[in-house]
Amino acid sequence: MTQDTMRTYSIDQSNHQRLWVRNGAIGLLLVAGLIWLVQCWRYPPVVATDNLRYIQLLRTAISSERPDWVAKVKEAIDSRYDEGEMSDKERAHFDQIIRMAEAQEWKTAHKVCFQFEESQLSRRRSSAAPHADSHDH
């Protein structure tokens, strides 16, 4: 090999390595972005504190397999939404579960509703101000 050939080979090899590193970094970013999107779609939306009880009511109606109770919860949810007390995301998730119940897919509806309720667990306690008669120790 001549010096020019070796220099060209060295440059080509260096460019090839940089290309692999760049493509690998792009690939990792794409995979991380895809994982992030899947996580966003997988988890239920955060529910406003005042709407937490509707998850419990819906789960009770579903676990009892009572279409009439499901209908009443649906009415209450529709009313909350119409009054502006529930977000589009909240309502969409409730509606998804209600459709399962209306199709009498009770086990699936119960599982999804339970996961919905479970995802709100850290939000169950209200942030009400302490009582005036409370004191520090």
C-alpha cells in the first residue's frame, strides 16, 4: 500500500466510525422517544380531585355488573363535563370504560377501571388547610 492509499483508507475508516456513532445516537433517541410515547398512551389521565369519586362509582357499577348503575354514572360524568368540571382526556377515558361496560365486557371494563383508579392513588388526599385548632409538636 502506498501512503496515499493508507491515508485514504484511514480517512474512510474514520468517517465510517463517525457515521456509525451518529446513526447509533439517532437510533437511541428514536427508541427513547417511542418508549416515551407508549408510556403516555398507556397511562390513564390524571383526574381532578372532585372527579375521583366517579371512578369509584363506575368501578362499583361495573363490578356489580349493573347496566342501570353504569348509565347513572355516565349521566353524572356527562353533567360534570358539560359544566366544565371535567377535561376532555378525563371524559374520553371514562367513556372508553363505559363503552366496555355497555358491551357487557365486564371483566375487561373492571380491569381498566381498576387501573384507572389505581393510577390516582397518590391523589386521594385532599390538600385542605389544617384545622385552626391543630398545633405543631
